[in-house]
Amino acid sequence: MDSVKSRIRILIADDSLKALDSVHRYLKSEPGFEVIATATDGLQLLNKAAYHCPDLVLTDLSLPRINGLEAATTLRKNFPKLRIIIFTALNGLSIRDECLRSGADGFVQKSQMPEKLLEEVRRLFPNDPA
């Protein structure tokens, strides 16, 4: 039971089912993570975050209905202790800076996954086994 409690509880959001499945499978194979929910649009993301109370949200920048930036802003306001990492196929410092200004704690380009994703998670959760 203690090993379950020490896991980082994650909600993943991406409108690409292939990308969503890929991230989900990868995190499931890594120790210290528990994927508790997934979402395919920003509205689902907000609803599932409120319901499941994850430790970490991994969200794509480009989501239908509510994009990743808007979702991060709302999540930060409603759940100040929640950690948020935005990932995207886009690149550039201005996009990264905009994501961080919106309330995200981290930013990862999809081309740098999964290595950079794990690096960001370890930075945000330094005392956890992940």
C-alpha cells in the first residue's frame, strides 16, 4: 500500500489518441507513476482534474474546446499545488515562456520526449521515486 501512496498521480491530456496512448504506456512502464485519468480535450481535462485531484497534469498545448494554455491558467487558479507540464510539437522560447506565464511548471517539446519529460517530472517532484 505504501508504494501506491508514493506514486505520482497523473492526468494526461492530448487530442491525438496515438500520442495519448504512447505517453500513457510509457509512464505506466516507469516506476513511481500512476496514470489516474486521460482527457482528449480541455474541458474534459478541467473536469477530470477536479474529480481525480492528480498530483501532476501533462497536457498538450493544442487541445480542442479549451487549449492547454487556458486550461493551465484555470488549473493554476483552482488548484495552486497542482503541478502542470505542457507538451507540444511546436518549439521556440516564446512558446515556452507563454506556457510558463499561463501557470505551467514545465514545458517539453514532443521531439524531446520521453527523456525531457522525466527530467521535468524529477525536477518538480525531487523527493519522489519517479
